[in-house]
Amino acid sequence: MTPRSVLLGTGSYLPSRTVTNAELTESIDTTDAWIRERSGIQERRIAADGECTSDLAIQAARRSLEGTPVDPSALDLIVVATATPDQTFPATATKVQAALGAIGCIAFDVQAVCTGFIYALATADAFIRAGQVRTALVVGAETFSRILDWEDRSTCVLFGDGAGAVVLKAGEGRGDASDRGILSTHLHADGRQHDLLYVDGGPSSTQTTGFVRMQGKEVFRHAVVNMAQVVDEALRANGVTVDDLDWLVPHQANQRILEGTARKIGLPTEKVISTVARHANTSAASVPLALDEAMRDGRIRPGQLVLLEGMGGGFTWGAALVRI
């Protein structure tokens, strides 16, 4: 029998403060129509003063564990995907570990920006497949509002804060696409594209946090191509077609990117989970946030075939095919 990482639970958390497009027009030169037309975003959540990435991650983690047979103290591994950690070190995952009471388990962060959750999920899956752990918590959490230049309308209107999490446990399967659990993961990066999407700060280079800088048109072009290609790669690796997919849960960067990717792979848009209008781009949190929402409202059901994918600065991109 083939080891599988079976998804036992999902959870998410959004800060209480909602910032609408209309509110942004009071402080920057933009309009609600301009933001909606270019991104599909209507509002976003912003963390409160003193509310850190770890606070969001802990709430999402607790919600993901509710209703599962996994006690926090029994967790073997915690991986937190974030580009906005509380501190340079220690890892935000260790704060989550302490808050949950999962003392002694492996805990570390992964940084792949908007692809971070996919990278973290692939990492946890590899640990489980190798037999090194049996239970894992994977979290994507961001306070991207802390690294935005609020005078740059090309970026500050696009991002928000939030966290999402999943609980995995080792299971067994026959080794084909009918198995429940993570069927395969596919990760890529291309550091040559650094200057298209980056933060202009860092402890080693400038000793500052810095702000997000982006060449939006170029990022859009690469995103549609790369995400379509990695979707095809995941399907071919498992001997299935796009018609076999029940749902696509993509990184929630931009509604136009979501629609462009769906068209390129030939997937009906009604099979694409979209939360970008209400959440904006929450970077590593966007995929687990969207997944949790669709699981809880009943759209995604046990037995369905779901493809998770994303792309972020670096560039990094990746996908995971999962039988729920």
C-alpha cells in the first residue's frame, strides 16, 4: 500500500476590520471602479494594531483541528508558510506550536510568498510519505498590510491579511488517482524574474522591512502561463484530465488571472473557487482560506478531486492534486 497524506480538517481566520475600496479612495488616488475592473477586488481584511501573523495563524490552526481526532499535543509537524513573519527569528511556527501545546514536534517556516502554502503542503506531504511523521499541521498566514506602500495605488489596493490551515494524517492507498489524500505535488521556481515582484527591503540588504514592488502586467502574463502549465503537469502525472476535476482552488491574486487560467486549461469558471473579491490577495493564506470556505459551505465534498495551485514572487509556482 502507498502512504498518503489524508486531509482531516481545514480552518481559517480573517481579521475583524474590513477595508472597502470606497474607504481607500479617501486616502489614495483611485476609484472603486478602477480597482474592480483590474482585479475584481471589492474589499479586504486588515490586521489590527498589535495583531501579528502568529495570532492569525494560531486562530486558523485551532479551527482546523476542531472536529478532527487529532489532539494538538499529538502533532508531529507544524509548517507555517509566510512572507511576513512576526520576527526575523524565531520561526512563526514555533509560536503556533507553543500556543497549541504541541511541544516537542517539528516546527518551522517556509517562505515562497504566494506559493508558500503549496510549498509547505508539499513539504509536509514528503515527511508523511517518508514515514517520518504521521500527523501534520500546515498553515498559510500573512499580514501583508505591514509591507505595503499605502501611497502606491498599483499595489496597496491588491492585498489583505488572513490565515488558513489544514490538518494531515498518514493513510494508505492503492497508489492511483482514486486514493483519498494528496496524490502529487509539483513545485517550480525561476529566480531570473526577481525584479517583477519583490520587496525592496530585508535584514541583510537594507536592514528595513521594505515595501512590495510589482510590475503588474508582466506578473499577469507569467501567472496565467505558469499556472496553466503546472495544472497540466499535475493532471498528466496522475493520468486524469481537466474533465475529471471537480474544483480548482487557485491562489487568489486577481479575478482576471483566475479566469484567464481557467480558459487556458479549458475548465468551466463555475468550477473555480474564488474569494478574491472579499479577501483580496492574502499571499500564502489565500489557497487555504478559499479551500476552507468551500469545504465549510459544502461545495467541496468528500471524494471530489481538487487541484490547488499558486504563483508568487521569486518567481515560485506549484500545484497539489488532492482527493478530498
